[in-house]
Amino acid sequence: MNLLLLVLLAGYLYGAWRFMKGANRFYQSDKALPLALAWPVLLLVSPDFRRNFNRALKP
């Protein structure tokens, strides 16, 4: 159980870190942190965010 939570937390933080690295190309710097913290929910509900998220992950 604890291992599963650790893996989920690591995946969440890795996704936020990867998004923050490329988010400045699509979002203002003051908006990037709140978006990075909410990325799992936004991926599910926003097609525009999903497109920009995928773009931000590319080098």
C-alpha cells in the first residue's frame, strides 16, 4: 500500500516537473505553477490543456 502511494506521488511530481520545464513556452510564468499542480485533473477535462501539456513535454 505504501509503495503504491509512493509510486503515484513520484509519477505526479515527475509530471509536474516535466510540465514546468516546458510550460513557459505556452503559459505566463506566474500561471505555470498552479497549472503544474493541477495537471492530472486538467488533462482529463481540458482538450486545450492536454494539447499544450503534450507540447510542453517535448524538448
